[in-house]
Amino acid sequence: MNIGQVYLDKNDLDSAIEQDRRAIELDPSFPLAHQGLGLAYVRERRYEEAVAESQKAVELSRRSSASLSCLGYEYAVMGRRAEALVILKELQERYARRETDGQYLATLYAGLGDREQVFAWLEKDFQQHSGLLPDITWWGNFDDLRSDPRFADLVRRMGLQP
């Protein structure tokens, strides 16, 4: 699965899919392999397959925030806004209870095309010193935001190279 993630980061989608499928063959109940496969499929615009894999990841992970945010992101980019908003509400409720990080909400907002909300949620994580925040520097769901000066500023404030 980690090898699949590296291929996904390099945009080598065929290799990412192959590695995630191999991971699923080894352990069909491993949610992160299904999540990775879903992310690779969404980049290929194989939306129905992406959603099917991400739904498995959500189920197998017992509705982890990471899996939910990927599924919500996929719904958003597919134009299934109502379904994305249901997941967004669930994540907002978790955030209010301090059970999740803002970047998972930011991921969903990225899919919805709402840059203001993306950066508002990322800034909340920065202010809370989220240990997961540096992950945004390689998450493909934020690729469209990398040209925004706010992204470079946030990465610089984390002490990383934009």
C-alpha cells in the first residue's frame, strides 16, 4: 500500500492501482489499500470504481475520518454535492468534539472547489499544531491549490519547502 502511495504521488496511476490491488489480495480487509485504490481511480476519472473502493474503506475502517474525507472528496468532484455535504457535516461534528483534524474537512472543501474554506480549515490545523498537517504537501487532493500563494505561505510557516 505504501508503494502504491508513492506511485500515486508520482502520478503513475497504473502502478499505484497494481500495488493497491496486490495489497488487497494480501488482505482484503485492509482499509488503506481500498482508500488508495479509490484515490487512484478518481484521478483516472473512474468515479464509480473510486466510490466503490472508498465505500469499502469507510466500512472497513469503521468510518475513519481519513476514509470519509476521501469518499466525500470523490462525491464532490463527481458533482454528487448532497452526498459530499452529508459527510462534511459528520466531519464537522467530529471536529467540534475534537475527534478529527481540519485537513479532512479541507479535503472535502477542495473537492467542492471552495478555496476559502480549504485554507480556513488548514489554518485551524496550523494553529492547533496538527502533526498531520505536513501531509498536505504531498496529498494529491490539494494539487490544484499548490499555485495559491496561501498554500506556499502555510508550507513555509510549517518550516517546510513549498
